[in-house]
Amino acid sequence: MSTKSPGESGGWTVSEAIEYLDGREKVSASGLTNCDTKHHTFIGWQENKSKWDVPFLSRTDWYYETKLDLYKHIDRHNAGLQNGTWANTNYETYWLNYNLIENAADRIGLTLFEKGKAIRIFTGLDLDEFGLRASEVAVAVCGWVLYEETERKTHPNARNNYDRLYQETIEAFDCRPNMLNKAFHRVGMAISWVEGPNWQVRASVFS
């Protein structure tokens, strides 16, 4: 792990920023952030050989019309997103959320440290409790991080004079102004301030 401090020159990677912020590991509301796929895919052909002893292109659960669909399915197995007909929904949701917040952070122009902080917050939230679009919460998280870390105008009180990139992202993500304001304040509620810069994410906004 790098010994650099936040804002120090020399370059941060997103993983370094997340590790610095979390101390040990990534955060997820479901508790699942990694999936070790070494021999973890269980097809079960040994238990019921008659089920699998059919021509490969017969119409079974494993038949796909195109090679593209077949290899997409195989790729999901390899990534730990699928096991037979069972989908690893918690893990898939984590990565969908990760990609969403990363996209928002890149559009708004967060530094790698700010981006790592935004990712840690967003993936640690229970989005079901927000009752809002995930995209609105993602933009609000980025706005909250910038409000806490910089002088860029992202607080709802500055809605008539938002930071340019923040405003462009709000429009690109089709955020509803009143819902974005609500998301911003709920993100603040979900952060437990412990001491100075030491903070934790509460998955539940209302706990």
C-alpha cells in the first residue's frame, strides 16, 4: 500500500484511494465485493449424467441461438456472476453500482482520491432505502464529496450556480432537481462522523 497522503503528488490509483479510505477492504451494503471463481462454478454433470448426455445443440437450458449469446453466458460464469441458471445477484449489483458511480465521478472530474471516496460511500449504501434512482444518488454522492473536499459548488443551496461539470452530469443522468436535493441530504445522513476525517458509511440512512 502506498504511503502517500491525500492530495500528495506522485499519483494515486483508484484502488489505492479506496484502500486508504477503508483501511483494509472495499465496502458493499450486501457485504460482498469480491468473488473467487477458482473452481467455484458447479455444473453438476456428475450427479445426473443422463441430463447432460444429449447433443450439444439440442434445445436445453444451455442452448443459445448465437455464439455471442453462448460466450456471454460463459463469460458470466467466469466472472462469478452466474452459476448454472442461478445468478449471483448481490455480486452483480455491486459491480453495476461500482460502474455507475465510477462513470459519474469521471464525468464530474473527481480526483482519484475523491473518486475512491465516492465509490466507497456509494457501494456501501442500501439504495433501496433511498427510494430514488440509483443515478441520482450516484451524482449526489459525488456532489457531497466535492462539497466536503473542495470549493466546487455542488451543494443544493448553490443550485442556481452549480459547478459546470456537475451541472452537465446532472443533465446527462436526467436527475430530477428535487430528488437530487433529497439524495444529497440523505447521503450526508448516511455518513457517521467518528473523529475528524475518520468516517464510516451506514448502509441504512435511517439507523
